[in-house]
Amino acid sequence: MQIDENYRITLPKDAFNGYLADDFVVITIKKNSICYSFLVRIPSKCPSRKYLQVRRKIPKEAIMALNLHPHDIVEFCEIEKIKIVYAEPFKGNFFDLLSLKFDNVMIKPFAREGEELICYWKSSKSGGITHTIELKRYIPINRKIGEFFGLMQAESRKFGYKFDFTNKLISEHKLFIEVAEQLGISRSQWSFGVIYNPQLKEEDVYKIKKLFAQKLCLDEQNGYITKSATIKNVAYMISISSTILNLVMNTVLKTLMEKIHMYAGKNEDFKEFCKGFVLKDLLGDGTIVFPSIHAVQIVVSEEDKEAQNSIASMFEIFDVATYKNLNKLYLSTNFDSILWFLQNEAFLGHGENRKKLESYAKRNFYFNVLEKRIKHINSKVDAKVFADLISIKLQSAKRYLERTHRRGFLQKEKCHGNNFYNITDKGRKFLCTMASL
């Protein structure tokens, strides 16, 4: 076969006997005893032609490996159909990428230096070659991975030619890139942009761009700046131009959202994944509003109904009830839910929302009463001592101690027919939380 000026070859027509349109095959060519294999999707035969003609551009990697030039002659060696045997979604505390099924996408598991990987390749209807991507086959299930996919759900595009992430916090970009590396996405693949308010001086923006590149170990030459009046100050976007990477990562995201909460009750790592996911999704898509001085609403904006249901199921693992209304997911703001948000660093990094959360807890009647009353319990006390400490009636003290014991903030011990109470670890943690506000 002769290579033309555009590094294309026409494969032998009899090579595809017995194969069907849309089959994925590996083609091997040879020059000077050196072989190279690349992937081809078999197209449909054009009705005007007697035989199937497959004309393909040789991949850059093959051109370099075989030192090819226009008009060179290469030998067709073999063709082999790729057969995919799919796996179950979860293997221990890992998600197996070989469980995903795509239309018109080739999936090829392989190993390199003892590590299991997967190659993805997608072609047009005519079977043209596109770039392949390689990812690690197994995704660990843990808190950090959950945070990554929570950020992705909130701040990444779900379709298109780019896999990207947009956020104003450098810390979240750092987390996103580091976890992406664990999944097999090289840091060198990322481009980035600095989106800034027009009121900022351009020379200051260039300094910000340089600092962002340094902190994330990115090539400053792969960055750009752009203005946006909708940005209060500065936001950052990182991206990789790859339709197939966008498709694969969003399929992983959707699959994990649909399935993982089902296992969280029996597996602590899966539960931690869910915790990381909802907290980062809340950071990106959540907001806090005060309908009145004594009321608070915590809302997650989410248009996709399936995603709404999955996010609600994850929150309910942590006893945070939810209510759906159109594109809004309203979260419980009862005492236990607010305490859970505070103690699990919800909205940390988002100064405005975190401040609202803390200010609500500081002025909330039930938070204040609990703090004022249990902070006096430094050792075992009975109802009479407790009533004297906080100046309430004995019967009121008994009822309050018992209720607080049932909620887990106090432990109870019976001695000589009398009940004595002492603060628990949960109670101490509550006091530390209040002291930090």
C-alpha cells in the first residue's frame, strides 16, 4: 500500500471479508520489518460501489514509529476484530471502567508496567480515526474521589468537545487536577483560562494567571485571559479538548450517581464517597437564603431530574431530608442537619455562604440553649446539681437531661438509685463547633 501526500492508505478490499459495518478492528502495517498497529472502525459500504473501500489516514504515532513519508510503501500484515467482555461495575472498593457500554466507542483493556488501563477510541459514522484516550481501569471509591465527581457535577460541562472545570477557588482546581492524575489524566494535558471582571487591570490579571499556573504546576503558555461582566472578581477554567474524554467522564459520573448510594449503608468507603460528593456539589451549586430573620433555606440548583434524585439519595444517607421543586433541591435545615453541615465543613471556601451558615447557628435558639447548658457539665451531675447550675426547676432539669441524653449529647449512669449525667464525645464536639463560629 502506498502512502499519499496526506498520509492516507487504502486498505485491501478482501481484508474485510467476514466483517460487518461498525465492527472495531486492529490493523497492523509494516515497514522495514517494523510493525505498528492502530484501530479502525469498519464503515458501511457506499451503495454506488461494488466493494467496500476503507481509506484511512495513518495515526501520527504510526508515522513516527515507522518513519513514514509520502509515497512510501507499507505492507498490510493482519486485521483482528476486537471483542469486548464487559465487567461488573464494582470490584471491592473500586469502580471498573470496563463495565461501561457506549455506542460507537471502542474499549480496549490492556496492561502497561503491571498497571491495568483502558483505551477508548471513537470514530465518525464513516469510520474516521480520532485521538485515543487512556485511563486507569479501576477508580478507587473514597472521599477524595467523591469530592472530584461532586465538583464535576456542579462545575463541568456535560456534553461537548471539552472536558472542563470552572471555579473561582484555586484549592478546588488543585484537588480536581490531582484526582484526575490518579485516574490517568496527565497534568500536561490541561489548558487553562483566567476569567476576570473588566474593572480589573490587565497587568494584574497577568500576574494572577502566572500565579495560578505556578500553584497548579501548569504551563503558563497553555493559559489565556478573557473578560466577563458576570464575574465579580476572578474565576478559573481548566480544560482538555477531547469529545471522547468528556463522554467517558460524564458516563462515569452518571453511573456512579445512579448506583453508589445503594451500597453506602454497608460500605464505609462508599459512604465517604457520597459525603465528599454532596459537600462539593453543595459548594458549587448550593446557596443559602433567609426568607425571614428566623428562617433559613439551603438550596441546590439542579435541572436534571435523575441527578436531583441521586443527590437527594446521597444526602438522605446522612439523615439530611430533601424536598424537590422544579430545578431546586431544598435541604433540611433542622437542628441535626445544620449541625451536620457545620461539622462537615459545608461551603468551606465560599465565604458568603459559609458566613450565612455560621451566623444562623450562632443566633439559633436551640443551638444557644444547648451550648449554654451542657458547657456547665464538667463532671458527673445529677438533676438537682444541674438545676442549680443553670437556675431552672428540678423537674425541668430532669426532663432536659433525659432529652439531651436521648439525643446523644450526654451519657447516663445510675448510682445509688439516682441518675448521673456527663458529657459525651458528641457533646464535646458540639461545644468545639460552637466555639469555632
